[in-house]
Amino acid sequence: MTHTVRAPEDQDEPALLRDQFRQLLRYRALLACGVVLGLLGSGWLALSGEDTYSSTGEVSVRSAASDPFAAGASADKGINIGSERQTAVSDAVGTVAAGTLTKQGDTVEVGKLLSGLQVTNPPNTLVLRFSYTGRTPEQARARAQALAEAYLEIRRERTEDSIDNMVDGYRAQLKPLTEQRDRLAEQETGTVGDDVTSARANLIVSISALSQKISELRALDTTPGYLNKKPVAPVKPTGAGLPLLLGLGGVVGLALGLLLSWVRLVFDPAVRSTRELVRSLGAPLLGTLPRERAAAGPLLAIGRAGSRLAEEYRAVAFRLAYDPSFAERRRLLVTAPRGDNDMATAAAVNLAAAFAEMGRDVLLVEADLRTPRLAGDLGTAAPGGRPRWAAGRDDRNWPSDSRTNVDVPGSGAFTLVAGRRMDNVPRALTSAPVGRILAEGGRPGAVVIVLAPPVLAYADAVALIDRVEGVVVVCDPREVHRSDLERIREIIGAAGGTVLGTLLHPGYGRLERRARRKAAARRARQAERAHEGPDPRGEADGPDRPGSDGRTGDPTETLGLRTLDGGSGHSSTAGRR
């Protein structure tokens, strides 16, 4: 085609993101597996775990103060809330709380008791929040309260121990001073008494200062804090419920599925998008065939009422007809990359019918001489039989004895040159009769369409490219590889041809692929039996042998295959119907 192949813009980030998201959605099985795994995991967590209850109490921490109501008194004087939090979860607090719970009939070890405790500190506060998780509401309440009270008790004991230690120190300093004062009081006489009196007065001052400090320590308020919020028995279990866990599991599973799809996309050699297919093949996209249930029946979609598939074939035919590259020579080679050639066969037949609708003189050549089956697919030939127009002429070489007309219901007709199994396929395709047939595309109003085997499976298509320059590649975007498309472009370009475009088809499902494989194997066995010769029992192996329904199996009796007389070889056009 002459249209410019536009590569995706690197700066169009929204388009690239949408394209990548659509590519990830190609792997719906991985996405579904991820979601199912997430839901199963969340359901297992919700149903397998025991119900737990959490009770919370709040303790306001304060330091010891002589006058808490004095101006400028600070409650956080000398308090390190981080250290206090570590004290709250220490074994000392756990030991005291375990002893209290034992008196209440709840015997528990210190380690197990502390395993359910969580102490937090709200920002910019001197509050410790004791949260305990237990099996029952009453157990959670009792243990949370016991731990909070044990913390306050430990802190009170430590404060009082510090005061007692300081008082003992001051008393140790006070005792020698008191003894010295008493000795000086006994020596206070005469002139010497003035010096003794002065020393004694100094001792009295020191003793008074120490005594005052001891009094101040004894007067300190040693309240360690207050239990602002007492723990209460919870009404409902803690933790996320089943609906919330299922929702979280679904989200996590979807993320896991997207991750698996992305990994699969990275290592997938198949074409990721139509723009990548166009860039790899170097040719525009002619069309995308829709999926139809009726498409699994007759090969011809043209002439079927209300068929979206037929309209797509007509659109592709019109696009090719008005393309300068095709209009110059009017010869077209239809092939597939590799594997199954069924969709290429259907595309070639329906394009021939579409050109016949346009009033063109169409010649369809089946160049698949390894597994020819186009004549049988266009009719209802009996298994193992050959059409009547091909029987009895084995003395003539292909393709001179294989011409017939194919009537398209309500659209006209085109000429079919059906293939035949040959021992030397390359020699047959490069023979002079084939060249004369392909040269018919040079006549005014004529179109030659050649159906070739997969280009990467056999070299048959390459042998015809020098005489049929325009190539249409029919492929399934989910199965064709980027390297295959690049290789096809190089092969066709090196052979002197041009890729006019690509035609995408939706492919087949698993059951359809299995059925088609069985049908292909059955056709191969029938072709082998037909190639071996007549039936050893003396019966004719052809369409004249009646089948179980009384038909002879001749496609000329069912789908309008008409033998041309004398090798005239021209199809009836739409204007001569």
C-alpha cells in the first residue's frame, strides 16, 4: 500500500499506557488466577483464625513534684516517654501483673502475657495507651487493666526507692556533723569559746540545710500517673471482617495477576498490539475480521445475508482495488506466516468473490500443491472423491485441466484453478503454464488471486513473488511472532515483492482448534487414499461413487462448480449474469 506507516509516538504517554493496559488484559487467565488466589487467601485467613478481642486503657504519666500547683511547674519534668514505654513492656511490669492476675484466678506466664500487649504513645502527649488482645472480652479487659496498674505500681516503687536512697545519703552526711556539733558544745569556754562558737554555728547551718533537703524529699508527691481510661470489655472481635478481608484479597490478587501478566508480556514473543504488527511487517492493517458463528460453516461469507464478515471482506477488496500498487498489476498473493492456512484460504476465496461482485474477471489459483483441498471445501465432495471435472484427465498436467467456475450466490462467479498433489511442487509452480495463468492479471478488468502455503513453512510463496508482486498476509495477532513478521518482510522484499497489508482474524478457540486438527488429519488420510489410486476392490474412487445419502459427491452438483469448455478459462462477470 502507498499509505504511510505511522509508528507510535513516543511522547504520547496516555496512548502508550492505554495500549499497555490492553495488552495486559490479553492474559485474562493470569488475572483471574491472581484474583482467585487473593480471595482464597483472604478467605482462609478470615475463617481459619480464632476471634480475638482487644481492650484499651490510657495512663497519664507524671513526675514527682513538691507543689504541683506552683506557678511554672511542669508535668513532664524529667520524663522520657520513650523510656517509659520500654518500661511498660518490661518483664518487671509483666511479673507484677501476672501476680495480680493469679490472685484473680487467671494463671498466665509472663512471656505469654506480654505477647498480647501493645503500648503506644500518641504524639505530643505524656499518655501511654495499653492495648491487650485476648481470646475473650473479659480476659482482654482484665489483663489490660492489670498491666496498666502494674506499670503505675512499678513506677511508684521506683520513685519511692529513689527518695529513700537520697534520704539515706543525706542522713549519712548529717550524722558526723551532728556528732561534731555536740563535741564543740562541750568545749565552748573562755576566749577559746569564741572560736568554738563560730565553728559550732557553721555546723548548725550545714545541719539545717541537710535537714531541709530531707524534709523536702519526704514531702514530695510520688503519684506516678493516673489511669485516665479504664479498659472495658469489647463487644465485637477485633481485626478485619470477612467482607473487608475478601475485598483486600481481591485487590491484592488483582495486583498479583497484573504482575504475572506483565512478566508474561515481557517474555511473550507474540505481537503485542496492532501498531507493533504494522511496524514489524512494514505494511498497513487492511482490516480485522469479526468472529461469527456462521463462519465455521460454509467457506464463502460473500452472499450470506447480514454477515459482518462479508462486509469486512468487501471493505478490504475495495481498499485494494483503489490502491495504486495493486491497480497497476492486479495480481495478489494471499498467504499466512506459518501453521494453519485455513484463514488464508477463506480470505482468498472471499476476496475473489468480492472482486467478482465489483464486476472484475477474477481468477483464483490454488498454489498449495502439498495439501490441496479448495475444491472440496467449496463443495460437499464425498470423502476420498475428486470432482468430476478433474477425473479422467490424468494425462494432462496441472493446471491446464483444473479450471472451473464457482458461482457466488447473488454476486456473480469467479474462475478457480484448483490445486493437485504434485511430486515436484517447486517445478510445477515455476512452470510456463503457471506463468501464462498469472499473466492473465494484465488483461483489462481481470484480477488474479493466488493462494499460497504459509510463507515460513514452504518456499512455494517465495517462488511466485517475482510474478505476483503484491502480498497480503493473513494472521492471528495472538499467535504470530514479531520475529516471524520481520522475517516475512525481509523474504518478500528480497524476492522483489511488496507487502500490501495484513489481514487479522480472531483465530479459534480451544475446542475449534481441536475439531479443525481432527478434520485436517481426516482430510490428509483421505488425500493419501486418493493419491494411492483406485480401490483394490475394483470400485471407483471418485465422486461418481454414491455415498450413504445417495449423492455422488460431485461439488458441481451442490455449489455451482462448472467445468469450462475447451480451456477458455474466463469466468462470467457480474455484468454477464
